[in-house]
Amino acid sequence: MEIDRTLAYVRPFGRHTLGISVNEKYSPFEKVKYIGADISPNDWSWLGLKRVELINVKAREFRFVRTFWAELIGLERHLRDVDFIDTAELYTPFSYQCAKVAKELKKPLVVSVIETIPKHISSRLPPWSLYTKYVMEHADLLVALSNKAKEYLLSIGAKEDKVRVLRQGVDLDRFHPSKNRPLRDAVRVLFVSSLSKRRGLIELLKATKMLCNNGERVELWLVGDGPLKSLAQSYAQKYPVKLLGHIHYRDLPEVYRQCDIFCLPGKDVYRFGIKVMEDGQYTIAVLEAMASGLPLVVSDSGAYPEIVGSDNFIVEQGNAKQLYESLKILVEDEKLRRRISASNRARAEKLFDGKKCCEAYAEELIKLV
């Protein structure tokens, strides 16, 4: 399927740009624009981009809540020659910008949503509630990346006939299991994320300590950087914790293949007693780990249970003991790891194949014209 149209993704910040490699390879659209405030073409030069065009624009933002406040300067001129506009979340000012531009230029507007909290505070508190209402009314298609995201959309009054559950996929050719994953002296547990409290790193470090004190032969590999780097370094002086720092996206598949278990025990975020974010909205690293055939231990946050299915281990947020017990089972049972590895790869092929996901998304967009 080839579509002689141009699609624009408006994604101000880096956490939304991981679809670049998948769209370059699999998107049916002739041209795909990625418009953002921190997109560096040099970071993606290894892909030799032909289909995807990266456009870096300046943003007007307040750093401490930048996703909620950021506005992209000069956005309209980059959208004049596109056929479809895809923005992220209903409550963001840049989605409000996109909605106004789409209305003026008479272009279909798609809003991709990962939010998982029903009746999220952004739908009730100005100015975000005003953005939410305007964008929802003017969107032609609301793409929920999970069933929980669909529940959120319906809870704030979205019309069900506008909502489609369409997953984002990964490149299964790049992220695949090791052909012969060797038995090592130590079982490697992989963590790929920011080194932060929200991602459950404190609990994971405590669980690693308990595993080592119990005599388990285990290593913890940490990919990423963040505020808890010094804490991780202090653990690394006493326990087999390896800090790999930032790994270029090009090199990540091999890191997954060098490990045996993937763990991401993220936690929800509360402000003044109100839940403002669930960690497990739609974490691409979890999909990459599944595609790489790693058994998973994740928390019960957001859509994590929905995404990983019933074969993996789901632990209570903030519960280091339960995390330790789940990891201990996997560390000690090599046959179980192999069984879940095969199951996770099959699940990734069924639900998160980047090619199939791109085609399903394109089919829904074509219906809008």
C-alpha cells in the first residue's frame, strides 16, 4: 500500500520521536514530517532518512510543566503543505495550535492519546480543560494507543465513533531475540529508562540488593541517565550494577539481546493527593523488550498489564519485596524464561508489528478524505 500524501506528526519533545525509524521503514505515506522542539537530524543520520523529514522548531515553554505549556513557534507554515496533522494528547497547547491550524487550512486532524486516567484533572481544570474541549470537538479522529486510553477518552465525553484503538509498533527486524542466548554465570536484568523515582529505580536497586544477599547470581544493567544516577553508582560499588548511561537508539537492540530479563516497575505521580499521571501509559521500551524476547517484570501502573499480557510478572507499585520475589523466580528458572521469551515474541508479532501498525493507522486516515 502506497499513499501519495504527506503526514505531519507534531511532537515537541523527544519521548514522542521513537516512531521515526518505524515510519521511515514502514509508513505507507509518501512523506512523513516530524515537527518538534528537540529533534536533532544528526541523531537520525544513521537511518539515511528519505521518507521522513525532521523539522526542528523553537518552543515557548515553562520548563517545569513543559508538556502542558509548550507552544511551537512558526508551526503553521510547516503544516500548509501536509495532508494530515497528527498531534499528541487533547490538553496540550500545541494540540490546540494544531486544531486551530487544521480548522483554518481545512485539513484532517488526528489526536494520538496515551493518557490512561479516567476524567483526568486536565479535563476539569482551566486552561487545559478548554484546550481539551476545543481539540476534542475539532478532531476528526482520536487514536487511543490502548484500551485504557479509550476509557479515558470516553470518560471525558469523546464521541465513540471518533475513537479508534490503534497501537504503535516496533521494528521487529531490528528488535528480535538472540538466536542463541547463552547461559551466563549471572542472569542479566535490564532497565531502560530515566534513572528516577517515578520509574521505580529505588525499588529495583533494593530488589537487586536482596537478590545478591540471597546468593542469586544476577547483574543489573541500567540504560539511561537521571537524578538517581549517584544512588545507582553507590549501589554499583557494592553490588553487580552496571551503568551504561545513554545508549544511542541505533545500538539499543543489541543491548536487549545481551540481557535475560527486562524490568520497569514505574509508579504513578500524585500532586496534592490527585493522581496526575500513570507511568504505564505506552512505554516503547516495554514493546522493544517483548520483541527482543525478554520476560518482563513491570508494575501495575496504567496500561502495563494490558500491554504485556498474562504471561509476565506484574507487581504492586513501590513494593520492593514483591519485585524481588518476582525477579527471583525468573532468575532461578531458566526454562520459564525461555517459555515467556517465546510467548512475548509471539505477542509482539501479533499486536506490535510496526509494519502492521503503520498500515492500520494509514487505513483509518484515508477514510477521513
